[in-house]
Amino acid sequence: MVAAGYDIISPDGYVSVFNEFETVVGIDRLELFHLNDSKKSLGSRVDRHENIGRGCIGTAPFGRLLTDERFRELPIVLETPKSGDGAPSSTAANPRDVQNLAILRQLL
């Protein structure tokens, strides 16, 4: 979203993007979020994922999203870089996922 030029980083941008989304698509049609910070800046057109709070987005926009009542019941997929500590078929939580989830929980 950020790489595509949708400013959810600034408070005013966040409001504007979701107002436009409501007008064009409808919030009721939104089914889930995938979350990641971005290695590249707003409008870069380069979608490179970063761990939460370590990229160009920062933590504040995630806090706005997680506390936005419109999205309270929507599932979230964490799409952040993984560490190489586990096999792809491992059922153990990836350490980076644990760290990213802890950061997100602090924003609630």
C-alpha cells in the first residue's frame, strides 16, 4: 500500500486513504490486512518488506490500524522477514514473528 503511494503513514493520510477506500470499494468488503513495514519510502513502487517499526512506515500507523474500530474483527497476516532459525515445515514460531507480534501488541 505504501509502496504504491497510499499515505497511511501520516494521520491525515490514513484518514484520507480509508475515506477513499470506503467511497470506491467499501470498508465492508475489506476482508483482511497483511502487515509489514517497508524498506522503501512512500510511492517508491518497490514492495520490500521490513520488520514492524524498522522501516519507512514506523509504528504509529500500525497503532492507528490496530485501534481503528472499523477493523476490529478483521484477521491480520504478518508478512515480515523471517529468521533462518527454523525449517519451513517447523511448527515453532519464528523468532522474528514473536518480536513483531510483541511490538504490535504494545500498540493496542
